[in-house]
Amino acid sequence: MKYAPSNKICYSIRYVTWLNDHGRLMLCGPSGTGKSYLARKLGEYFIAKSGKDSCPEAIATFSADHKNNKELKQYLDNLAE
């Protein structure tokens, strides 16, 4: 399914608003749909917005499935503390 540019902007605003309100976002879907790309771009946006210099370690992305979801949950629980 292709999205018109205005739809892309609406979705981007929704993701930015969610991250501002909740501090994290989980993107789910089939491989090859741009989840990692979107996550990196959102991370870059928030780093630029903060005025800090970006470094490779500043943005963490994960590929999770039923085999490693326990590790991801532990990581996210540590972030919440």
C-alpha cells in the first residue's frame, strides 16, 4: 500500500507525539517495511531537537521475535527504572 505524502506527515506527527507523551514506541510488522529506518529517523529527530551531538550509540533498535522477547523486556524494564 502506498501512502500519499500527506499521510506520511500525519503518521510522522503521530509517532513524534506518542514519543513525546510516552517516551518509547514499538514498531511491529513484516520485514522490509521500513520499521528500522523510521526508528532511526525518529531517533535522529529527537537528538537534533535536544541540541545534543549524535553518536552511533545514541539510538538503539532491536529485532524481536518469540525467541528473544524476554531479553527485550528486560532491557525495556531497565530503561523504565
